Amino acid sequence: MSLYAYSLLSIVGINIMLAVSLNLITGFCGQVSLGHGAFFGAGAYAAALCAVAGMPVPVALLAGLFVAGLLGLLVGFASVRLREDFLAVTTIGVGFLLVGFVRKQSWLGAEMGISKIPASGLGPDGNAVMILLFALATIAFSLYLKRSWMGFAFRAVADDEQAARTLAIPASTYKLVAFAIGTAIAGLAGGLYTYFTQFIVPDSFGFILSVTLMAMVVIGGTGSTWGVVVGTIILTLLPEAFRFINEYRLLIFGGLLVLVMRFAPGGLAGIVTSATRRLRRA
């Protein structure tokens, strides 16, 4: 395989981890987060600092996971009582705060970012395999979580928080857990991204990335792990297959998002489910 193919596989794997982790927060627990890129960036910078300091790859990845998860907990504590649009605005603010903070810190490279990050030593093919293995593990974890007792509690909170409380389900606790798990996985993806690019800048983790990830979740099918995976693969490969539309990517993603919300609120997963039911009835 060519270097381009390995790079493309790596990007797909990282995007799958990010979209599935956002789906844990938004699809499973009903929390609208439009600042997921910030936690991705927090993990990337934590891993980059560890890598530059000469720490092993596993330590750097764990640092990215821990830092992003801790930041997710702090944001969760601050916004656990917020709902829908208020929570969305709060998470947008977190994203802008992180990018603004990094741009002013010389020890984080400020506007220029962090460059010359040591390689993982695995090579392009090894990096791609490592990223894809983590992506598969994220998918498997999401599928397991959805069928577990915690997954049922998440869905109860998402469907009707007040009704969940009457059933002795601590809604605030489960919202915090979902936020911590989702952001921690995003931080792990950030660490993998650091070793993949060996160069990071603040603008890579801004609002545009967060909106793109939300588009992947909604178009794939909010709450559906496989739907989100398929949606992520399509929206990642589409600009690569049709380079002439790359500069119109956000416009196309926005248009697709509007069309899906208007005509197929369940996304690709909802379309498949509806078609399957019709076939069974026929």
C-alpha cells in the first residue's frame, strides 16, 4: 500500500473514534456537545508534550486520554444541569476558550503549535494499524455499552430525564459518566493524531471540526454505532474521492445535515431500519 493509503486509513480511524465518542454523549445520553474538537485538542497537546519530553508512546496516549477525560468531567460538572441549546452554547464556548488559551501560551507553541514531535517508531503502516485497532476497540466498546445496564440508563436519561429520576436513576451522574467517557476517547484519538502528524496547531481543533463531527453523527444516525461509523467513512472519503468539492466541503456537509434533519431524522441508520421494516411487512 502507498503512503497516501496509510494516511487515509489513519484519518478514517481517528474520525471514527471521534464520531463514535461524540455519539456516546449525544446519541446515547442526549447531551448536545458542539465542542468535541476541544477535548480532541487537549488530548493531542498532552500527548505531544509527553512525546517531546521523551516519554514512551503508551504513556503519552494515556496522558491524552486522562487530560481530556478530566477536562470533560470539569465541563460536565459545570453544565450538568443545562439542557439542549444551553449545553450546546456552553460546549462551543469551551472550544473557543481552549483554542484561545493555546494561542497565547508559548510553552504550547502559541500560534505555531508544536512541531518535531518524535515518531512512534512504528512507521506509516504500523501507525495505521495501531489507529485502526483503537478504532475497532472503540466500536466494540460502544456496542457493548449500548447493550449494558449503563446503556439502558443512558437511554432512559436521553428519553425523559424526569421519568428516569422517578425510577431512581441518577440522571446527573450518568450524564457526567457519559461526558467523561466520550471526552476521554476523544483525548485518546488526539494522542494518536499527534503521532500520526508529528505536528499540531490550535486551528486543527476548532469549531469547524466539532461541527463536522456532529454532522457525521447526525447523518450516520444519532444513537446508532454502525450508522455513525458508516456516516463517518462516507464524509471522510467523499472529499478525497472528489477533490474538486473539497473547498465546498462545509457547504455540502451543511446541506446534507439540513436534508437529513428534514427528510430522515434517523440518519442513514433510520433509513435502513425503515426499509427493513417495509420489506418484512411485504
